[in-house]
Amino acid sequence: MRKGFLIVLAVVLVAALAAPAMAGIDVTGFVRDKGYVSNFKNGATAPSLQKDAPAAAYVEQRFRAKFSFGEENVKAVWFLETDFGAFGDSAGSAPAGSAPQGALRNSGGALGGDRINLETKNIYIWFKLPGTPLDFTVGLQNQSDAYAGLLFGAADMAGIFTTGKMDPVSFKLGWAKLYENNNLKADDLTLYVAAASFSPTKDMKLGLNFYVIQDDTGKVSTANELPSDPGAGLNKKRIYTPGVDVSFGAGPATVSGFALYQFGKIDFQNPATPDVDIKGFAADARVDLNAGPGKLFVEGLFISGGDNTSKEYKSIKTLSDMNASPGGNSFFARTDMSILLPNGDDINTSSALVGAAGTATAGGAFVGNTSPGNAGRGIMHVATGFSMKLGDKLTGKVGAGYLAATKKLLVTDDTKKGKAMGTELNANVNYNIQKGLDFGVYTAYAWLGNFYKSNVAGAVDPDNVYDVHFRLNYAF
């Protein structure tokens, strides 16, 4: 026993003496548990809008840890995640009489636990280039656009991005290979980014942005084409998005917004299939205001739409629309909705009427879209919210929002009574138990609009939807 103790003590002393020569290590992250009762949300499954929809009740969990190794001017970053789709979902040990279970993402919460479920979100090198105002991020990293994630938000992508600052101007240039298809020269999905912002005063910023999506995956296979893509057959896409964003202070308020125009073409290889021109735009305006004891926001978002996507696509295309790109890489969640649009606090349950990985279905029919372009329909969205402290450790928030399609699609939407998709009310309270540890209760209810109601005689309309969940979160 004494010999073992001395060996351990010697190792600790050696490590302590060597510590000044070692690179710095920082670890941040969180553990989050959310328990649901809802007739709309059901884990990662797309919610089904129906009459007398059954309620789901389950608990999901997420763990994230971000390790940063290095010094002031160079770091290596490793960002890890483990999710349980639900307590009791599945585990490495199968029940008696059943076949053994292998690795499976977002699982491991069942009896027996053990499961290969460690995920890598990011691995990259970040460094400053000596003697210049430039820094570089190289590897699998997280990137968002200048439009609150409308085109790509909190999206993990492998690429090279550089940022620099020469007051009052800062800029970003980047390239990301989103999908490498067979390692050939011209059959991939690629993103190019160029952005600059000008800050003449502390409270004002004007940004100019240009994004290019080059999608050649459809040149060799149509297997990954999405239902929202117009036409059929082998094709290539070129999508160009110039735009501006702005924010400035106005007394107790902060005003922000953006506007973008998107143009390009879906070029079909078959001469008998007409090419589709992309001509869409989006605009957003938001006001954040210190209002008495709390904070108030009001925001409006408009995305253009068209009724005939086989001739011209008059909405916007995002990374969630691209071939081989899973839903959720476009993530507009700034209005803090729980049902109409995705929420920034989502784990595996990322369900919404539009814009979430799990987009609502009705009677098995696909409605809405994982992208805010809404399958070419576009959207109109307005929202407001008010939050304030209710005590030393208690805070509360109430919110409301409205969502509608800008246009109904010809034929596809002929049976829908209208364009209104839903009206939502939500509220939550959060209590800080101790440093880093918070517990909250969240509620939301949405009245479904005429978009989900049929003008066919005898058709049964779906029930309105609700979500109630608790949230326990420890941030470290």
C-alpha cells in the first residue's frame, strides 16, 4: 500500500513540475435534461398533425464538452457531444432472446447503458498569423451566416475560414466542402463566403455579405434530391446570395435587420427538362428594447414565395435544401418559438411547423419544409417576447408569434383552405438553483391555421398542438 502511494505521489509531483511548460487547456460545456408532454413533439420523429393526436411523454438528454488546447495565438479545439434520444431508448445490452445491438447515434439511455454514442462536432486548428490582423480556422468547425442562421445556422462544416480587423472594418473569407462525392473534381457540395462589416461608431454596424453555393452532387446521382426540389433528373445548382445586415442603437432600443436577394439556376442535364431560375428574397427587422423592469423584442421576417416552382423558384434555398445535406443546417430560431419555428435550445427534439429537422406532417403527407424557404412557398412571420427577473434567482418570459406561407403551391396546396399556418403563445420560468445549475418549466400552445385545414368535403382537420417540458441545465 505504501509503495503504491509513493508511486502515485511521484507521478503527481512530476506533472505539477511540468505544468508550466504544458499548453493551456480550457474545458467548457453543459449537461441538459428535458422532459416532454406534448401532442406535437416526439423526439427526433417528425410530428404528425392529426385529430385526437396522442400525447408523447419522455425525457431526453444532451452532453457537450469543448476542449481547447494551446496558447494565446494558437489553439486546437475538440468539441464532443453525446445525446440520449430518450431515457430508456436502447442500450448496448439487448434484452434476453433478442439480437445484440451495435453502435447507434443518439441512444444509450436504456437499461444497461453501454453504447457507442460519442459524437464529434468540431475538430479544428485556430491561429493568428504573426505580424498581420488575420486569424485562421482550419478543420471541422461551426459557422453561421449574418442573417440569424437563415441560410446556414450553427452548422458544422469542414473548411478554411479567415477573419481580420482593421478598424473600423472587419471581414471574413471562407470556403467549406460540405459534401465530397466520390472524390471527383466536380461532383461536390461547396460553400464560399465573403463578408465585411463597417462600424463607424460603437453602437452601429453595417455588413455586406456574399454567399455562393455550388451543388454538383446532382450531376452524378438523384438519390439525394429532396421532395422540395422542382423537376427531376440529373442537375447542377449555382446559387448566389448578396445581402446586407445592419444594427444600431436608438436610445433604449437596439434596431437590427437584414435584407438579401438570391439568384441562380437549377441546370438539368436532360434537354427535355426545363431549367429552373432561382429568384427569391428575404427581409427581417427587429427591435430590442429595455422596457421597465424587463426586455422586450418585436421582430418580423418575410421570405418570398411562388406558386409554380417548376418554372421559377421564387423563394430562397438554404443549406437544408441542398442534396446530401441533412435538415437542420439552416436554423432561424431568434424569435424563440417552440412550435412555429425551431428553438435554439432544441436537442434531438427539433420539431416545428417550418424550419426544423423534424417538420410537421399531416396524415402522413409532408407539409412545411425543413428549410425556411418552405418548399418554395416562403413564409411571413411576426413575433414578440418579454422577459424579466421575478426574483433574485427567478426569471420569466412570455412570447407570441404568427406564421403563414407567402404563397400556396399550385396543385400541391389546392385542398388547403388558406396560407395561415399557426399562431403561438409561449411562456417559461427559470430558477437558478446554484451557480451554473438552472431548472425551468416551458409551455407553448399553437392554434393551427387554414394551411392545415382541408376544403375537401368530409375531411377531418387536425387538433391544435401543445408542448410542455421541463429543463434542467448545468453549464460548466
